[in-house]
Amino acid sequence: MEEDEYIIPSGPLKGKRVEMASTAGIELFDHIAEEFMLRIFAFEAGDYLITDESSLYDFTGVDDMKLAVIYQKIRDEYGLDVSDLKSGRLLEIFVRIHDQQSDAR
């Protein structure tokens, strides 16, 4: 069995194989990811699981946050408008934050 696969041991999905999406991209921006999750969602490192496929849509409803509120928090915290990212993928947002920080140096 591969490292990123898990077979469910019990319950209605017993024996089904679950495969986790890659985290290779997220790991490249680990520091940005931790800071972002804390600043935007108030999640401490270890309180969440995100992969390269995770998106803002996965977090709508956290503390009753709507997508528009999340976009506004990102604008307020980072000065970035990410509403043009149709997928809302966190990895794409982290790349933008990284590029912005690199440009500021």
C-alpha cells in the first residue's frame, strides 16, 4: 500500500481505499500556509489538513464565513484580491503571497 493511501477499517465504507491528494506544493510554502490559516481562519498549525487540491470553498462556513468575507479578509491581511481565482485553490493563493513578498524585498 502506498504512503498516501488508506483503507477504511470499519463502518459503511469498510474496505474502501482513500487516497490523499498530494501536499508537495503546500510543503513548498509551509510558512505561508501556517500564517495564512492562522490569520484568515484562526487555525493553529496542526488544527487543519490542507493539500494541493484544497480551496477556499473547503472553508466556507467556518465560523459562518461566506466566500465574500474570506476574500475581504485576504485583501485586508495581504493586500491581495484573489477573487479572480475560480478554483479558489490555496496553493495558488500561497504562490501569489510568495510572489508579493519576493517583490517587496
